[in-house]
Amino acid sequence: MGTAAVYPRVRMGETLPRSSEAWVAALRAEGAEREQALSDLYALLLRAARFELRRRRAALSHVRGEELEDIATQAADDALLAILAKLDQYRGASRFTTWAYKFALLEAGVKLRRRGWQGREVVLEPDAWSAFADRGASAQQTLERDELLRALAAAMDGVLTPHQRTVFVALALSQVPIDVLAERLQTTRGALYKTLHDARRKLRRELVAAGYLEDQPAKAGEDKR
């Protein structure tokens, strides 16, 4: 059951004016006070999600109006759940409504990217190296690029685990949105960022050793393994 069904009193007019402290207190309260705060917060999140979708209208010409409203509703639903789960993390560095607004913008963007990839194949093998071609490159530049790409492909085969290879190809080569890949692989964004970081570190080390890249001093606390 969606949030809109749980809180049917949502009104798209102005939410009740509250200080940041009052928002947090109301959301931690019980009974009618909490229900009203949830209703008001959901209305704010839904407006934020709709705003983000309108801002991206140039990329939405293929999406029907009712589908956009469904995306906005889903974004508001998930943003509300995320805010309630992270309420203890709010430290008052910004207004509560500003802090909450960002959750809706993030969720709207994530769901829009996922919508754009519905039905599209996530390429997990490096069969599109031609994407790196530069039509204006000289013969020497083309030769150097092709040699570097061959070295990169060899390094991927030699030092990356199958999972690291899959993640590197999808994110770095095929430009698959990380939230889309996380959903397809049933993992988290954080886990994918870690895998991508480790893969890039291994590849850089191999390309440096082969003379294709210059070595860079390790930053303080950085693991060079």
C-alpha cells in the first residue's frame, strides 16, 4: 500500500508552518500530531518530486502524464520512508524542510533513470571499444589509443575478478547508472562504488607497470595494494 493511501489527508496546499525542531518532534510523537506531520511532510515531498520531474521535462517527452505522476508518487513514498529511517541523523545544519526536500529530489532522479533503462540490456562485456574512437585523431594518436585499449583489456582479464570486471565494464565503459546496476545485480550503491574503486586501482597499477601511465604518489592513508 502506497504512502498516499496510508495518509489520505494529504493536501497540496501549504503545509503547517513548523520550525525544524517542531518537525522532528512531531514526527517522533504519537497519534494525531504525528499523523498530521506525516501528511504534511508527504505533501512537501510530492511537490518536490513533481518539481524535479518538471525540471527534467526535456528528457521526458516519451513518458505519459499518468506515468510521471506515478513516478512522483513512488519517489515521495520512498523519500518519506528514508527520512523516517534517518531522522536521528538530522543535525540541524540546514532547515528540516530543506534536508527533507533533497530526499525527494534524489528519489525522483533515481526512479527516472531506472525508467529510462526499462527494457534496455545492461552490457556487461567490453564489446563496444569503438565508443572510445576519436574520428579527429591522427594515425599516430589512433595507434596509441588502440595500444592502450589492448593493454587495458589485457589488464582487465589478468587482474580483475569476474565481479570487478562486470562492474567496471558496466559503470566505466557502458555508462550504466549505478542505481540501475545495483538493482540488476541485487546489491547496493556503496558495494558497487567499492568494487569500482578496487578495480580502477588494480588497472592503474598494471598500466603504470607496463609504462602506459605515470605513477602517482599515494595520498596519506591510501592503500596501494
